[in-house]
Amino acid sequence: MRIAAAQLNQTVGDFRGNADRIIEAAREAAALGVRVLLTPELSLTGYPPEDLLLRDAFQRRSDEALARIREATADLDLYLLVGHPLVEGEGAARRRFNAASLLHAGRIAGICHKRELPNYAVFDEARYFARGDTPFVFDVDGIRLGVAICEDFWFPTAPKALRDAGAQAVLVLNASPYHLGKQHQRLDTARANVCALGLPMLAANLAGGQDELVFDGLSFALSAAGELAAQGRAFEPDLLVVELAAEGGRADIARQAVAELPQLEAQVYGALVLGVRDYIGKNGFPGAIIGLSGGVDSALVLAIAVDALGADKVRAVMMPSPYTAEISWIDARDMAHRLGVRYDELPIGACFDAFRATLAQEFHGLPEDTTEENLQARIRGTLLMALSNKYGSIVLTTGNKSEMAVGYATLYGDMAGGFAVIKDIAKTLVWRLCRWRNTVSDVIPERIITRPPSAELKPGQTDQDSLPPYETLDAIVRMYMEEDRSVDEIVAAGHPADAVARVVRLIQVNEYKRRQAPVGIRVTHRAFGRDWRYPITSKFRD
């Protein structure tokens, strides 16, 4: 028997578009002789719908879209599992479930309620859904199939309940966002909780960007022995078809050729490209504007933007100040030429002089400091936002995770913009991604990658004037922020005590800046934003 996973790129609240993609996948699968088609978790609404779930009109639209799919696929000899929110009961007994409906021959043949509700990291499903407790198993052509929804297979309880209810194989609807190493975690967890019971498994995952989340696809099938039998494409829609056979009461999935996972840099770069493409495309922006400095961060963002949107939808703006090195001009022009984007230069010297003249009496007798440095960044932010207002294109900011961690960024300056492409990318990974991108085609001038990084806001400035070496800084940020390690543990790992104390303090006191930063793409298991919930006002110090 053929079964399949429809790996879809859905958008929250796009009921017509989401339903159309499900219907199209159902027709394609039926034409291939598929008997059971699995769609991702909440595929009808998009994931995560967040507080839209609390609006009755949103639920009505979901119910209407489900009825449309049911009618549009009634003529297909196909069992179709569709993920959607479901409200049951009235008044005090009213409950909302994260559900999957089994559609067949124009009717709802059964319903699965999600059992395990994740309430950590970027997930807050306990806010919206009630917990299901009844295993859902159905029969097709003599094979009994159990249904689980995402988190259900991350714990042993739901798979065991499905086995005890007679399931011979498990189908899992997923909305599992990408982070580094995520596919390995999924496979290892499935082997431990599903395949260890002697059950093969097919999982369908979303593929697309939704605000800060990126769903990497990689839908997969595991044999009863835990062998990877099939795997969907990374970061794009796919239809993963597998053969399921039963003999002597046991079922298994036949192995196909399986492509290896892309290397880490290729995975991260693919996530960033997809995140930019879908954020800009799904929100209807005509293009992107980037402040190109001649430095490595803006170079990486420009390359990602062009790969995501095409050169014709990307504009680079160089805004030199009196402290901008000549090589920055040369390298910025060179890169813009290599990528074929529109490139403009808007010198900010006259604006900077005007600001200083306006503030001259107020600042009389006071030495220049970071105030004047930040003025330059804020002038640039104002110019970029003016271009955005005039032409409608979104400003992509270029700050990385290392800078965001310690506040090495200017509010209303280089933080001004609509989408922060690399806000979850540590500086050391920025360099790795640039070098990887140049193995595809040589678009980033070598000097941009090798020269010491500098904000160029005062004579002779480099980042290491104010920060520890990035190798040290990134290691401390990773251990403290991503791994929740203590100061003593970080020092014991070999990092200088003074650097650890300073970096940890900077992380704590710069929370107010991060709260005002644009939304950006998440690629680690813990990013600043929804993963990181620390108070701004706090007397606690490690």
C-alpha cells in the first residue's frame, strides 16, 4: 500500500491558499496510487496561529475550509489526514483541540486529538488547547494505522497507546521548526519512542518561513527497525511517497534511496534564504534595502537577500561617514557589482555636521564619546527608513547574535529596520557562512571576510577595542545564553574570568535593546526573542 506525506509551505490565516495546496497534494497523491496522505500539523491554518485561535471568526474560517477540502476530495479513492483546530462543546464545557481529521469519500471518518502540548521554547500550546487522551487508529486495506501529532512522538506515552490500540504503523503530523541539529533529534526520538515498539513511522513536516520560525521540511519515514527509509527535501515543498506492507500482523516501510543531509553551513544558509523569501513574499513587500558597509555582516545579508529574492528586488546603499575607510567603499562597490544589485552612495558627512552643530551649545565643553558614534548610526537608520517609506521595500538589518547579546548595536540606528536576517547567527558562524557561500560562487570579496571587523564610527576603530575576541565572546554567549551554564562553569571551561563577568553583565543590561529589535530568523535552539524571556528590570546578577 502506498502512503505519502505532503510537505507543504503554508501561511497562517491563508485559508484559501492553504486549502488549495492540500487539495492539489491530494490529487497528485491519488494519481500516484497513494491510499493514505498525511499533511502537517495545523496545515489548514498554518503554524503557529497564536492568539488568532482565540477569535471565533478564525475558527469559523477554518471549519469552512475543512468542509471545502472534504467536498473537493470526495471523488478521490484516498484517505486524507488534515491538521486543524477543533472546538467541541459549549459554554463551560467548550474545549479547543489541536486536531487532525481523517477525510474519506466526502465525510469525516475519524478525528485525532493531540495528546502532548509543548509549552517551552517557541511553543505555548497549553495556552490554547485542551489535551487529548484517546488513541486514534483506523484501518485501510487491512493495515491498522495510528495517528499522532508532533509532540506526541517525543514522549513514549502516545506511541504505546497507539500500539496497544492495535496500530501497526504510526503517522505523525508535524510542525517542527528548524534549528541546528534538529533532524538528528527528530530521528533519534522517533527511533526511541516509536520504532522501539516495532512500529514503522511516516512523518509530514511543514516547509517554509513564518515570522521568526523556519520549517525545514525533511519529512521522513522510518522502518520498524529504525532505519531511515525515506526523507523529503530540505527547505522546500515535497511529496514523499513510500510503500507500506503488512505480513503476519506486522507492518513495515520499504527503504528508498535517501539523500544525505546538507552540511551545517548549507543548512543554515538555506534556512536564512527561505526565511527572507517567505517573510518578504508572504507580507507583500516589493523588495529589500540593505545598508552595505563593506563589512562581513552586511555582505552576508546582501548575498542571502539576492539568493532569496533575485538581484532585481534588492537595493544596496552605502552611507560613508568621515571615518569610513577607502577599502570599505571599494569592497562594497565590488560586491554590489558581483551580485548585480542596484547600488547607491549617500554620504552622511553633511548630516553629521548638521547634528553636531545643532547640539554644539548643549554639548559645549564635553568630550566626544559614543554619543557621536551613535549619531552616525542613527543618521544611517533614518535614511534607510526614508527610502523604505518612499519605495515600500523592507529594510533588512545586519546585526548578528554576538552583537545583540552584548548590546553592540545602536537603537534607532543599525537596529532600525523590519527584519533581522542574522540576529541568531554568531559572528564566528557569519564568517563560516561567507566562506561557504563563496564555494557556490565567488560573490563576497575576500578582504571583507579577512579584515578586522569595525563599526568605523571613530578613527582606527575595531570591534576588539570594546569586545573580547569573537571566538571567546561567542563561546561565552553560547554557554550562558543557550546552555544556561553558570559563570563558574564557564570559567572552569577555560574562559577568562574577567571576560566572562563582563560578557554576562552586558547580556543582562542590554535586554531593553533586544526587546526593541526587529523580528528575525531563528536557527539555534535558543534565540533572543520567544526563546529568551528575561525581565528588563532586575537586580539579579550572577
